[in-house]
Amino acid sequence: MHGSSQLLTSLADLKETLEHVAELDNSMQQVIDRIAGCLTSGCKVLACGNGGSAADAGHLTTELVCRFCDDRDPYPAICLNALGSDLTAISNDYGYDESFARQVRAFGMAGDVLIVFTTSGNSQNIVRALEEAKKLGVFSIAFLGKGGGKCKDLSDLEVLVPGTKTTARIQEVHHFLLHVICEGIEPYLKK
């Protein structure tokens, strides 16, 4: 075998990507403040994504409903891609592009926060969810990669992973950032 192992190659790529993540400090503090304010005022978080990003949305909502580190009260968070009956019925009757937008319309209210995860920013169902959130006055946060795609500038606050076009590295950073959110909001939620 020639050159570096796959592990060392991937690790070097991740390290290079993480070197730029500090640029997101201000945006991430805004994300933490907005989510903490939403939850402590009695509102809820909605989250969604496709594929690996769907797993990130589910992971985040689970940490809010259950707990992250310390025991505390549960907080209302709904993972839209985890609602299988809703997702498949909406996709069947209205098309997959409406799969999240219709749920945002059903569950979203002013004061709530919608969080979307998308590595490409080009998923039409995510675009439509952001558009629907704007109509309803639901504050939206988009975790993006690859320049933001069609979702660029559609959300109220965006966190764009800098410096990589590799889907795996973007997902790894999104996953890291969702833990940063949990660590950041935990002190607010324990009060």
C-alpha cells in the first residue's frame, strides 16, 4: 500500500476543516442564545434534515427532550423527519418537496425555532421548510455546507461550515456543533 492510510488521510482532512470552525464562534453564540431563549420562554424547537443530516436533527431533539449531561426538565423539540406517518403521507399526497414545510405549518408558531441540517443546501424540502417558517414567523437556523446552495440567505441565521466540499467532513462538523449547542444551552435549561 502506498501513501497514508485512509484513517490518516481522513483525519488530516478533518483537522484542516476544524481549523476554520473557530470562525463560527459569533454565529454559534447567537444560535445558543436563540435556542435557550426559545426553550426557556415555553416555545419549541423543530428540526429536520435528509440522510445523515436527518440523524443530526434527531440527535439534537433527543438531547433536548431527554438530557445532555446533567439531569434536568425535558424541553419540547420535534424531529420532523422522525415522524414517519406524517412524512410518508405528506410525501405521497403533496410530494416530497413539501414533507417538512407542511409539518412546519402544522407545528410551528411564532417564538419557535426551526433548525435545518443540510450539507449541500440544495434539498428542496429544506428550502420549502425555511420558506414556510418565514411565513409563520418561526425563527430559522440553517446548518449548511458547500457554500450554502439554494438555502443560502433563506434562514434568519446560518452556520456555514467553511473550507470543505466533502460531505463527510461537513456532517462531522455539524455533529460537533450540535454538541456545542447542547453544552452552551445546558446552563440556561438547568435554572
